[in-house]
Amino acid sequence: MMYGYGTFWGLFMMALLVAALLGGGWLIYRAATGARPPDQPGAPEPPGTPTAERVLAERYARGEIDDEEYHHRLATLRRG
């Protein structure tokens, strides 16, 4: 006789199966959508997050910096 341990192991294996199915579904979802953690290289920026070039272009459009400074800073950003 197993003295009730069969019930315990059956529930444990069922929980393990459910966890594996949920984890697999989550991995498939991430692969299908291309979602990556923000700190991972190549991860897309969240919508609405200004990039350095966008901020520089906005400053130029507002007249805060002149042509020479804009092009100098843009070249520096693209080099680095």
C-alpha cells in the first residue's frame, strides 16, 4: 500500500503539468510578439519614449539650438 502518497504525487504531478503548460504558453506568446525585457539589447522602446535624436530634433525645431550645434550633436550621437 502507498498510505495516501499516491494522492500527493498525483496532485504534485498535475500541478507540475499545469505549470509547464502555462510556462510554454508564455514562451510561445513572447516569441510570437517579439516582446523582450527593456534591459535586453535589441528590445524595442516603449511607445512614447523619446530617443536622444528625437529630443535633439525637437530642440532644433523649437529654435533652442542652431544648425551647426544640431549637426555636431547629431554626428556625436550617431558615432557613440
